[in-house]
Amino acid sequence: MCGIVGMVGQGSVNQEIYDALLLLQHRGQDSTGIATAEASGIFHIAKAKGQVREAFRTRDMRALLGEIGLGHVRYATKGTASNEEEAQPFYVNAPYGIVLVHNGNLTNTRELTDELFHNDRRHLNTSSDTELLVNVLANELQSSISGIELDPEQVFQAVSRVHERVEGSYAAIALIAGYGLLAFRDPFGIRPLIIGTRPAVDPETGKTAYEWIVTSESLVLENGGFEVVRDVLPGEAVFVDLDGHLHTKQCATDPKLVPCSFEYVYLARPDSIMNGISVYEARLRLGERLADTIAKYTPMNAIDVVMPIPDSSRPAAMQVARKLGIEYREGFYKNRYVGRTFIMPGQAVRKKSVRQKLNAMSSEFKGKNVLLIDDSIVRGTTSKEIIQMARDAGALSVTFASAAPPVRYPHVYGINMPSRHELVAHGRTIPEIAKELGADYMVYQEVEDLKAAILEGSDVEDLDMSCFDGRYVTGTVTEEYLAWVEGSQES
């Protein structure tokens, strides 16, 4: 999971890229980077570890010249989180010069690494799959060039061959020196990508022209005054030339939209719309359906109040309380200056961070039977700490409910859930999970209810729910691959 943005403007885009990354900070806090390009084709790149406000200084912003640019916030799923060399964007100098950012996770990295070295004669300097992707694109673009000038059709031919070679999830944005901005999405549309535009005055001619933006979430468009055009389709490529003309083409042979369900459960901001589905409304519907399951498996006299684990579970918790007719209360105060614990590396770091991030208010817990609602439970480290905090604050009993089903399988499409033994639900029944976490009762969303709640009222027909049901939508994830991923993460 990362956040990406690209923009073609009528003036300097450095500040707008920076502002967009601030809005996407929830998608990654390990590192960040911005690249801009002048009309002459000269790239300017600044990237560093940490969050956006920490990474860029005034001198960095002044050096980011150009009317076209892209940016990235990183949450490490491949490579090393602490390695600044693996911060994006990545650059290759031929053909023309390409800078690329990527959100997702490639699942055939071993094969691609071998092909690039032995067949394409390309050198890799990191273990990042983004470096793999930019080199594959560069190689295929080199093969597409039939003359001196590069045209959109040659770009689209290259993306078509990228789709043929690359497996997994990827939403990518690239700058091609002297030509424009390219964005493309994997044939299943697993990771999000949306296009926006707005009119602007050309400083040279004084005429009205159009600026373009491509990014992970719609909230960036709304904040910047862009009109939403549409989502980039699965397998589609869009190319905006330096004159601001938009070119699009379907580059996959059999595209099918199967977006990641975890975007709606946890990853995306609630004020975003993805693939035509409001994230906030989807979370409300998750609460509606979860309430029915709670009523089915939990004695109602064992619940006095409903409380969310702030913030992403709040919509679901409000709907649970409303539907069950139980009082809704806020029992946890959140320290907003601590990062999201789910995306922090290492169990010990997550455990320590929970109590830095949340404080249980004794006045809300003392002498009460509480129902705690969280958006999901992955490793269980955070949940276990929260349940103990509720007890320490005086709760008589704790029922814990997840708006998502049990996470029983690794997620290989861009979320750091690589090892089955790290997942608290893997190999355990729900009563066993309750015992492990210290809850009196445990309730999970049903898999079919999750799917129905997210898709209700939309044109989307399917979701990637692989971490819940073990069905990997690309069809290329094998047991051998999962074992290799687990082994490489542990080594």
C-alpha cells in the first residue's frame, strides 16, 4: 500500500504534488519522494525517509522545477522500510529518461529479475519491485520505438507488453523526459487510480488550457479543485503529453475489475470514492451487516455500550449501535501525532505504539459491559493490547467485533501480511482467537456480508478478498510462492 500522484500543469507543480502527498500520508509513512520535469526533459528528484512534512525543506522545493511531476508516499511491502535507497521514485536514463512511482506488489519478481539480467541486460541496485517495474517498462518502451519521435501508440504498445510480463498488482505513474506523463493500472484494477482535470490559463498564450492529475484517491482531486473524470480502467494506460492532451487505450487482453476489499475496510480515507463506491458509505453498510451477526452470536444483555477503536471503525460502530439500539460512546482518546500501528514494522513496535496512540478513559469503561468495534484484526497485537486496556479501565466484560472477516491468508497484492504464522486467525477457531486476545466474546463479519456491503449499489461485480478467503484473483499465486515470500521475510 502506497500513495501516488502525478500532474501535468500550466505552471510549477511542486507545491501541488507536495499538498497531494499530505492528503495521501495515511497510505504510507516510511518514506516519500517527488520528481518534476522541465519541458527540456531535465528531471529534478527529492526523496527521503519519513513523512512528507519531515522530508522536504524549502531548498528541496525550490529545486523541483517544472510543469509536470509525480510524488509518492511509501509503506514498505518489498525491500527494507529503513533503506532510503528504496524510497520512490525510481529513475532509468534510457530510453529518453523515465521516472516512475508504483503502488502495489509484483508477484513474479524472481522471474523478472532473472529476465532483466540475462535477457534485457539491465542492472538492478535494490530489491524493490518498483525498480523492476520501471526497468521492464523502459525495456519494452525501447523495443517499441520505431523512429526518433515517441508517440502515444508506441507508449501503449510498451504498456501492453508490460502487462504480458508482469504479475501481481500495480498502479503506476511515470514521467517520460521530453514527452509527458504515463499512468497505467494492472488488468484486475486491484490498486486504485483516478483521473481528474481542471481549466487553467496558459501563462504564455493567455488562453484556457487544461491541467491533469492522476492519483490514488479522489479526495486529492476534490481538495485541489479538480473535476473527477473517471477511474483508470483495469489494464488501461493514460498518457498526457506536454501540451495537455489526454490519450487513453486499453492495453490488456482480458481486463476485469477486482479491486482490493481492504481499501474499503481500512486503507482508504473515508472521504474518498473508489471505483464508484463511497468508502464511508461502504463502512456504514459493513456496520449494518455486522450488527446482525453480533445479535446472532452474542447475548444482548452482555453489552451496555458500543465503542469504536478510532478512527476507521467509527462508521461501522455507529451503525452497529443504531441497529442494535445500544448506546454509542467514545471510550478511547486518540493521540493523532502517532502513526497508524498497522503499517508499523515489527510486533514490538506495534505493541508499544498502541498505548502511545490510544488512552482508555476510565469514566467510560468502569462497571460496563463493552462492545468494541474495530475495522479488522490482522496480527492481533493491537487488539490484545486494546482489550487489556479496556479491562484495566474497569470494564466488566469485553466483546470484540471486527467489521472484516478473519484474516487467515497472506495478502500478496500490496499489504504487509506475508506470513501466515503472524496472522492471529490462521489455524484458529473464533473461540480460540477470543481466548488468545483475552475477549469474553468474539464476532467477525461474514465473508459474503463483507462483499455484499461494499458492492451494494455499484457496478463492480467482484472484489479481491484473498486475505479472507484464500482466492488470489490473478491466478498466479502458488503455495510455493507463498512459502518463498514467508521465508524471504523471515530471513
